[in-house]
Amino acid sequence: MELSISTPALLFPAISLLMLAYTNRFLALASLIRGLKDKYSAGPEQNLVDQIKNLRTRIKLIKSMQAFGVISFIFCVICMYCIFRGWAVASYWIFALSILAFTISLVLSFIEIALSTKALDLVLSDIENLEEENIFRKLLK
């Protein structure tokens, strides 16, 4: 297989779109954290503390996702330079590192999505407790 300069260039739009999605997730979480902080200041609840802990973990994951996305992007640029210079062996290895960093970023994204569903479960747990007190729900069980 021959690695041409257009091969790593194909990752540029994918990485750029991924970074945009990560940034949007970060901004949404930042807004949510600010809102939860205000609620916590009004009166601390265990559910809020659990949500804030979850959000802290998710922010760290998003930071790592972005870092690996940037590393992947940098490796793509270096790979293109190596191809331009005619350094075939180095370009293969650097392209492999770029794909690896991109894959790690995607795996971290998957973990962050799993944590976001856990956060929604925390929010919904209050509603479920209210539903359990319903007499009709008891009859249907």
C-alpha cells in the first residue's frame, strides 16, 4: 500500500467536525455546571452533589478527547510533511499514530456518552421516586 498525501488529508474534515462536536459538548456542560452551582448554593442536595461529580468527570473526559483529537490532527500534518519529503517509513508510522490518537479520542467520547446517560439517570431518579408513590402504579405491579 502506498501512502499518498491525500490519505492523511482525508482525516482533516473528520477531526475538525469531531473537535467542533467536542467543543459544543464542553460548552453545554459548562452552562449546566453553572446552573447546578446556583442550585447547590441555594440548598445542597445529595442528588446535586452526585450530578456535579459526574459533570466533573465528564469535563475531564472531554478535555482528554480534545487533546487526543488535536494530537491526531498534528500527526496528520507531520505525516503529510513526511510524505512530502519522501520519508515513507516515517509517514506510515506517524499516520498509524494519528489513527491511534483518533481512535482513543472516539473511545473516550463513547465513555463520556455513557456517563451522560448516567447523569440523566440521576435526574430521572427523583421523578421515579414520585411515580412509585402513585397508587395506580402499585396496582399495576
